Amino acid sequence: MLTIVRFGAISRVTSIMFLVPGIAALIAWLLVDEVMPFNAWPGIGLADGGVLFVLYARGDVKKVGAESS
């Protein structure tokens, strides 16, 4: 992650952080048979979708407040 930060992709690093709770819940479910509430699955899916959106979004979006010349 530090390498990604060095290349200036802060949004990618922060978006990856949103995967940690979902992956931890999935590992706990698989390894120690922890019960996953049904309501948690859509939230994990929504977070995963948001991360995919950030990672694969087009880079030609104009910055807010940027002057056009």
C-alpha cells in the first residue's frame, strides 16, 4: 500500500481499506464457522462494488474548481 501511495493513488489505497471488514467476516465465517447475519451480505457487496467503481473508474473526470483554459 505504501508503494501505491508513493505513486499518488491515494483514492485506490483508501478504497482498498473498505474491503478489510468484509474479508475479515468472510474468513471468520469460513475458518471458525462464525454466523454471518443475512443483513451483512448486501453491505459487504455494496462496499465491494464501491471499491470496484473507484479502482476501475475512468480517469478523465474534471477536477472540481479547476480552471479551464
